[in-house]
Amino acid sequence: MTHKELEDYLLSFPNTWLDFPFGEETSVYKVGDKAANDGKLFALIANDSKPLRVSLKCDPLLAETLREKYETVVPGYHLNKKHWNTILCTGQLPDDEIKDLAHLSYRLVTGDA
């Protein structure tokens, strides 16, 4: 999956937008009221990372299970290690599963989980 493909998927969720609060090297995807700049982040992509690196919020038990099962799923980079995973998109984790995890992250942040 490319950065653009994942970005298009993330921005397809209701009330989401792209922000750069940490600088141009990190794409931050937020949900909430963009006009009021009142949003919560639910995904981060390290721009120009090879392989693509995305961080997503996750249920703590599922987060641990994924880390044990896949070497390309690690505790969230610069995030709460209990609730966030960083996924190296090498193909080890199928694209559909990454999309499912992105949707879970969105639902956890919006309270729709």
C-alpha cells in the first residue's frame, strides 16, 4: 500500500482532515471540527518512510497480540505504547488488515468502537 492509497482511505472517514502539527515530516489524520481546529488524531504517517510507517490507536489487548504475531508491528513511535502501534507496511500485514486497524483506530477515537 502506498502513502497516497492509505491517505485516501483515512480521509474517507467522516469529519477527518490532514494536519501537520509536528512538522512536514509527519502527516497527522484527525477527526472532529476542523473549522475550530478541534480534532483528535487517529493516525500518523511518517512521510517519505521506506517502508511506509503508520501509527494507529488500538485496543491494548489486540495491540499486544499483533506485536507478538508480526515483527513489523511495534509499540507506537513517540506515542502511548499501551494504546498505539506503529506498523511497518512491508507486506507482512495484509493491506486489508491495515485498513481494518485504521478503521478501528478511528472508531476508538470517535467513541464508536
